[in-house]
Amino acid sequence: MKANANLSSRENEESKQISSGEGGEEEKGDEAPVLTMFESIFWLGVVTVLVAVMSEALVQTVEDATSKNHISRVFVATVVIPIIGNATEHASAILFAMKNNLDLSVSIAIGSSTQIALFVIPLLVILSWILNLDLTLNFQAF
């Protein structure tokens, strides 16, 4: 109930500001960009190289771990890595919820579910057709 109380008090403050004519929209001034075009392209290149290096390190680590621990590479690629990849998304949703930013927290959760529903499940059905396996979008048993 604390979140609802904070939310309603925030709405009351906003409605008072709007009715009094103050703080409606932030004024947009002519602010100078933080980075120039050249600096932006430079940092984009640096970050791209770093991501490529980290991706190669991840692939090498997964290959070593799967061979030493006798784990299927397919299992690691289809289950473990997506869970780790979404961990930051879930952690940020929890952090925003703890900061009473429930709109953003819920939108992160809904966006993740929508992404799975609209992309991954149909992709798995198409792959099952290619592999001649019986998988449809009929989820009535569940």
C-alpha cells in the first residue's frame, strides 16, 4: 500500500502544479550536445570492439565448460545463456520497482513477455517444422 500512497500523492502534486500553471512541461533550451559526432562514432567503435572481445571470451568459456563438465552445448546455448542475458533486464525491473517507478518496472516485464510471445515461440514452431517435429501453437493442454 505504500507504493499506492506515494503514487497518489505524486499525482496530487502534479495536478496542483498543472492547475497553478507551473511545472507543466520542461522548457527545452538550446543545449549543446555532450559529445560531438566524431566522439560519438569513436565511442561507438570502441564499445563495438569491446563487445566483440567479450563475446569471444564468452564463447571460449562456454566451450571449455561444456567439454569439461559434459554438458550439452545446445542446452547451454538455448537455456543458460538466455537466462543470464535476461538477468540484467529482470534486475533492472526489480530496482525500478524498489524506487517506486512501477510504470517502468511493469513495462519492462510486459516487454520481455511480449518479445517471447511474438518472436521466440513462433520461431520454435517454424524450427520444429523444419526438423519434422510435432509442435504447434495450440497450448490448450497448458
